[in-house]
Amino acid sequence: MCLYLKHNRYVTYAEDFFESEPVTWNGYRQDLDNYFFDLKSTPDSAIKPFQPLPHRIREILNCLENKRSIGHCKVASYLLDLDGATRDSFHSGIEGVLAKQQIKKHLIPFSTFGDVKITVFCITQGISTRDALWKQEYVLATLLRLKEGERLLLDITFDNKRRIVSADFAFLTKDNIQEHRYKDVLVRSEKQRTNFIQMHIRDSNTNKIGRNEKCPCGSGIKYKKCCGNKA
């Protein structure tokens, strides 16, 4: 797994410097030196340098590193490259879904939109779940609806104390849609769009969506240029 230290993106960090000041990278060699020394001398107690992270992201990263499935570094890098606000939002989204599922007693997918393209399924005890094909086609329908090139499916399982015990994943593209299932996935995509619009109208207690508002479907663009065009 990539060794991210104090800053996950040095280039972004450098943008905070004044243009008149020279940028000198002293690096974090001391942290690395200490870690690799401990790894050699006392491997059982060596502590890898890390960034402060919301504990749900930390749990997912630990599961990925323990299982080491093909592609786990790509998922870890994807999560570690999220900015602080997005990480907090992602963590809060998972906690919100866990609370809702306790009430509804069925699986509630959680998706992020815009630059961060992840759909999460939280598997907990006592809720009805879905099979792998249903989850995959849900994510593919989201991908079609938002005209994305790729979306990460993240399937995380919790124990009875709500600790994450496994994290499975897949990066999906349009090529993952089976030819004989394409029309069904497209229909599902449009149904998703309708559901998002109806939920927004219900939750905001309004009968009309402003043309210049961000579209409730999650595309990130104005309603008039998205679902408002289809109305």
C-alpha cells in the first residue's frame, strides 16, 4: 500500500505557499527513517506513519491492507486522495446509512458524486441484503445516469458491534454491462433519476426545482441543463 504521510498531495500543499517564497522540500525523512529502523529491529511494534483519518476510512484501509486483493492499492489511493471535507462527508454518509438501515431493515446504497465516484453498500446484521448482480447493476445504472467513465463499488461488512470486518470492491465501467442486460440497466438508471427528483421534492417540501439549482440527481450540473431538460 502506498505510504502517505503528512500530506496526501504535495502539489496541492505547495499551492498554499506564497509565490514570492522559494519552496524547499525538506520531506519527512525522520519519520521514514524511524519507521524503517523499527521495521528492521522490532517489526512487531513498528508503526507506519499515517495521516489523521476518520475512523471508517481507517477501518476500510486496514481491511484492504490485510486482504491485499488485486487492485487494493488503487482503492486505498482513491480514498487517501480525498480532501479533508470529502473524507468527513464520506464518513458521515456511512454513519447515516447505518442509522437508516436500523430503522428500515433493508439495504440502502450510499453514493458520492462529482469528482468522487463511489457507491457503498453497508452489510450489517439484521437487515435484508441483495445479491452481487443487483449491487453491480445498481452501480452501473448510476454510472449511466451520470455519464461517468468509471465508478467504484465498495461492499463493506460490519460485525454486531458495527466494526468493519471486510471491504470488497470493484471498479466498474460500461464494459461491465452484459449486452442482454443493457436495456434493463438503462431503465433502472432512469428510475433512479426519478426517485432522486421525487425524494428532493419531498424532503425540501417544494413542488418546483429552481432551474439554476444543482440537479438533485447528483450530476453536479444545473437542473436546467440536466433533468430539467428531460422534464
